[in-house]
Amino acid sequence: MKPYPYQLRLHEHLKAGKNVILQAPTGAGKTRAALYPFMETLERWSDKDLPSDAPLPLTCRYAVPMRVLATQFEREYQERFARMEQRRATRLSDTYTSKLSIKVPAIQTGETQDDPRFESPLTFCTIDQLLASFIGTPYSLGLRQANLNVGAVIGSFLVLDEFHLYPLEPSGNGARMTTLAMLRLLKGLSPFVLMTATFSTSLLERLAGLLDAAVVRVDDHNELQQIMQGRQRIIRQENAVMTPEAILTAHAAAAERRAGASLVACNTVARAQELYSQLREALSQREQQKTRLILLHSRFTPADRKAKSDNLEAWLGNEQWKGGSFQGEDTIVVGTQVVEVGLNISAGVLHTELAPANSLIQRAGRCARFPEQQGEVIVYRIPPRENGNVSFLPYEALLCQTTWQHLEEMITQSGEPALPFGFNEEQTLIDTVHTQEDERMLRLFEQTEGQMKHTIMEVLESHERGKEGELIRDARQVSVLVHPMTEQTITTNPFTWESFSLRPGTLMGAWNTLDERRAALGPNAPEWVMKQLIAVGDATGKEEEDSRREQVYTWDTITNVSQIAGASLLALPPELATYDSELGFRLLAPEDQVATKWESRQVGPGPARRDKGKRVQRSYIEHITGLLRAYEWSVQRELAWVAARLGRALSLSPESIDQAARLAIACHDIGKLGTAWQQWARDWQKLLVEKHGQQYAIQPGREFLAKTDGLTKWKEEDALKSQLPRKRLPHHACAGVIASAMLVGQRLMAANQQTGLALTKATLSAIARHHAPTATTYQAITWEDAVKPVIQEALRACRLSDDLTGLNLTQLPDGSVSNDWLLKPGYDAPTDLFATWLGFVLVRTLRLCDQRAEREW
């Protein structure tokens, strides 16, 4: 398909090194426009060194407001990658999937965690996952790896889709504001496309100046006509609530004009489920069995949601519309906000509850989406609650009311019962309804940007959770699974179990009802209403991190309803909640009757990771060589693009950051060469020989170990380790900093004292924090003279001079690394900011090499 002119303009801006803010009509191919330049870069350079002046890197993080959208995009781009592999033999699947067990592309959401470390070349993720990784509190990783993903955002191509749907709290907090702060903090390091169909004119112009970005907007009449391809839609209001009768009457009229596909959009899952049930009953009474009825919302299992989405794209996709006429069977789809974005389907008539103008326009994008279609959008009032009050949640009441008022004025001024609703009319409505909100947001951003940046730096230093509500979303979603025996069954990989997202307020409001149902069940009632997931560290809970070990969890009973708001994952017993593939997940009231008890199932941990197998002994040199191999084979290429830009920003020589990475690899485990660590390793291997045989004896040439053998069963290993004279391994990382600080500094500061000092601190920070993100302390340590040749060999293995000038192997008492030796995240001066990002890039480099070295090639 020939690209539209705006897609070519976007491509040219990116090739020229400009960031882009994109506004184009719904259905105009914004996703393809944003990703085409990246796919072109990947196809050309994925199997060779990317030039340092290339406009785009080899990694892309595509952020969306909701997890359903991520799934839709991933399916489409799997096919594109497969075609690219056939056409150019890029071997991406072999490189990432076969060797590293990483999907290409991958999804990273709270529900589907294909890429918790953001290692795939293309990751579709929710904005929550992206921002949590950027601020150093990733939802996808335990606290010991909290510094790993910051460097995955720095230097990646960022596509920020449906920006208007990112959370924005009335206080001015939320993901929308943090996204703007992130883009300004990463200026020059992370190229981006920020896009939606519903920017107000004022917001578009102001953002362009704020972010120093080029605006690509479809405003040429001829181009609009080319994009629309003869499709048109009208919009009208109904001063009443949606009813099955109104929907079926309009559907019959649509069928008569050969547009017999209707889409019904509700603002909440509960109303969608209720309306679906009412429509099902009405169709049964009318004996209209030929009309297909389907419900789609966010609270279906991934498998059921995928099946429904696949069916919808088959039933209502482009192939079913010929010359604007619907060729398929009569179909009515009831859904929620999930129908606003992602699904490439079209309806002849859209019924929607009142929502803010930008959301209405997104929903309208699923009506008359394909060439020559004539569509109708009908907007209804929101039904009142039992107490007579109207709740506009999840939207702001004022935005909804203003949308209704101005839409009414536009229709009245037209003199017709319905208004032609093209891109220009949509923009008029957006400007009228959202300009004031957008300007308020930007004023708040200007007032709070300094404090927001300060907060981000604080979190990057401490990696403490708790600021996500302020920086990402206050009213965040909480995942809920249904299972009776979580403590016995779900202790690892809990996020691979079927779960459903609800607002904490929904669960808090249902607490009394659920407790009443539990009490009414009598002697067989469960003893709890909800339990929350608690991380208890890695499988040892006491030793340095072993990258092969899975995070272990326990479950605590919720005793106070306020605990719900802070939970990451909740469990309900099957007596209090249920699920079926027709209606989805539902909380149960006391009067509900359920014949069978439904339980969440594990849907698989994703690709089997090679780093979860049995640990085997490695000498220090074998270990360092493995890291160096991982660096040269994969990690160096992935991070070279951003390393080149950081080098230029800090006036460093082109090879200096590469030298820093190699020094970090060579020196990061010097602390393991201490006598206490080596004695522990020998004692452990001796115990393994006594219990399991001679195959665990230390092999010749491995007199100095960096990795010990492990057992397949972690509990058995932990029980055996309890018999050792020394119960815990000495912490080695910060001792390695003391030993190597002068050696590293003399090499990296030779050319430029000021920026060389920043590079030295970044390197030492990576060494100190390659196991724990805030490590500063070390235990008393001594070294044997025999370790010096080992360190020399490690330097040579990393293609560095083996001169040991500056190496400090004096006896050390317990202590801590001086703050002056390590980087403190900051942004007061450009040098401080670039040094901050350099530190996170280097720690990611070292940690990825350490993890990948443990995998079997």
C-alpha cells in the first residue's frame, strides 16, 4: 500500500533526527507510520553494526494506555517480523528467541509479561510499565533488579500512542505529566513519536515548543479525502439512556441499508455486562437467533479475549465490507473502552454512552472505518444509579457535560437532526471541549516540572516504591485472580496466572457485599475475603542475587479494606467471584447462584528462560570471559547507539564508554576473589561431593571460582547450605569497588578529568550495584597474592592492558563506599543529567552481560 503524504513527512523528520508529534484521523495508519522507520532500521542493521549517526536505535518501546491495545499490535507485528525474516534473513528470531528466549516482538503488561527486562527489539507495553521502569521501580522485576530497566528506556525509540488516554489526575499528577517530564529529561537520547487523533490545536502547538518536536498533522483537504476514501459518518444525540429496544431498532435500520453491524460502547464493565444480558434476552424474545451477539471488555482471560478479538476482526474486518456494504452476518458487539483503540473493525452504527470528546472520537473511529462506508454515531445519556445520582466514572463529569452541551450546539447549528462528523468537525469539538483542560495541564506542568524531576531523581536514587501513584496513576488498576489455595500453589510466577484488572475503589466498595456472601455460605465458607501478594525476595532470601533464581511470594489476608489500594495482585476465593467466557469476570453478591466454582489457571511463564536451569561451577576467568562474550555478541550492539550519544554529550572519546564497560566486566567480581568468599565456595563444593558425588569436585584450572554448582531443587539446596560453617556469602560487589577504583579511574580520567570523573563514577556505580541497586557496604575482606595473575588474565580476556597500577588489595575492615565515588542522580547541569543516564546504561550493560553469560549458548 502506497504511504500517505503525512507518513512520508513523519519518516523524513525522523531521518533528520527530529522528534515528532503526530495527529491524524482515526483509521489513518498512525501505528504503521510511527513504526515503519524503525522496522526499516532494524531490517537494514539488525545483523551488523549500526552507524553511530543513525537516526534511530535498534530498540523500540511502544507504549499504549491499556493492555488490550498492546495485544492487538503484537499480533500484527509478529507477522511483519516473520515476513522480514523471510525477505532479509535478519535472524532476529534466532538471536533473541532461540538463544535468549525473548519474544520478537514482545508484550510487557501486568497481565502478559513476555519481556520483564525490556530486552526485545520491539516491546509493546502499557505506559505504566514503561514509566515504572524509567523511574527505577519496575512492576515487572523485584527490588533487587530495580535499576536494570532504566537503561532500557534511555536510548530506545519511544512511540507514545493515544497520549490523551494516559492517566491525568485532577491534582496534575499522573502518567501524562510524567511522560512529558521523561521526554524532556531524555532529550537527545531517546527519539520519540507522540501521537493521538485527538490533540487540541492549542496542545499540539504548545507541545511542539515544549518538546522541541516537529508537528505532523493531516490538515490538507486532498490528503484527508485520500485517507477517508469515501467514508462518512454522522452523529446525533438521544436525550435518553441506551436500551435494548433503541439498539435493536437502529440495528434493523442499519441492516436495511446493508450496514448490519452494530457496536455498543459502555463506560463501565458492569454496564456492558448488564446491557449484553438485556440484549440477549430481547433477541431471544424476538426469536432473532440469526443476529450474532458478543461481549468484549478487559475482564476476559487472554485466551478468551484473543478469541473474541480474532472473531470480531474476521466478522467485521475490512474483508466483510465491499463498496461500503456489509457482506457478513448481522452482528451486535457490546464493549467498553477496549473498542476505542486497537481493533481493526467497523460498524454501520455506533451506540455510545456519553464520554469526553476525545473518547467519543476514538469510539467513532470504529464506525465507517473502511472505504465508502456510511456510518451513524448515536450518543446517549448515562443511566443514573439507584440513588438517582449519575456517575461519569471513569471520566470527569465536567468534560462529559461540556461535550454533551457543545455537541448539542453543533447539531442545532447544522439545522439537521444529525451532524456530519468528519475530521474537521471532530477537531472543532476537541478544541471546544479540551483546550481549557489542555492549557491547564500545561500550566500545571510548567509549575511542577522542577518538583517532578526532583521526585524522579529521588526515586532513581532510592528505588523505593510508593511514588508510582504520584508519577503514574493515583487510581491505578489492581489485578485480581480467583483461587482457593494461593499459599500452596502460587508462590512463583504469580503474574502468569489468569487475572483481571479492577479499580481499587470497585473492590473497596464491594468489600461488605463480598463479606456478606462469605458469611451466608455457612460452615463451608472460606475464612478470608481477599489476600494480597507479598514478595519475599529471591528463593534464598539471604544470599547475593542468583540470576537463575525465581522470585518467591507469599499471600497475606486482607484485614483492612484500605490495604486494597496498595496491592499489586489480589486473590479472591471461588465462592466470591466467578468467570465465564460469555460474560467475563464478575464479583458475586449474596443472592447470586453459581453451579460450578471457577479458578484462575496458570497460562504459562512465557518462553522458557535458559537462565532458570541448574547452576554450574565456573572459574573467575571463565565467568569474565562469558560476560565479555555476551557483551560483544549482543549487549554492546544494543547499547552502542545511546553510548555514542552519551559520549558526545560528555565530550568523551568514542572508545571510552566501551573501555568503561570492559573494565566493569573485568573488575565487577574482584570481591569474590577474597579469601572468605573462596573458602565458602570450596566448603560448598566439598559438601556437594560428600552428599552427591565426585562430579561436584572443583575441576583443575578452577582454583578461583566465581560460580559454584547448584542443585536443580532450590529447597534441597537451601537445606544443604544450612550445614555450612558460614551460612551466608560475603557481599562482594562494593569490595570490588574499593579494590578497583584507582585502577579504573586512572584509565578513564587520562584524557578528560571532569567528564572522565563522571565516567569513572558511572563505572564504579555499575560494579557496586550489579546485584542490588542501592548497595554501598562491604564486609571485612582479605586477598591472597595469587589473585593478581587472575585479575591480569581477566583484564586481558576483556582486551584491556593487564597493568595492575592502582589495584588495591589491602586488607579491609567492614565499611562502605564513599558517596563521592558513586553517581548520585541529578539534573542541575547537563553534565549531571547525562552522567546519570550513563550510569544506568552501564549498570544495565553489566547486569545483562552477567545474566546472559549464565545462559547456555
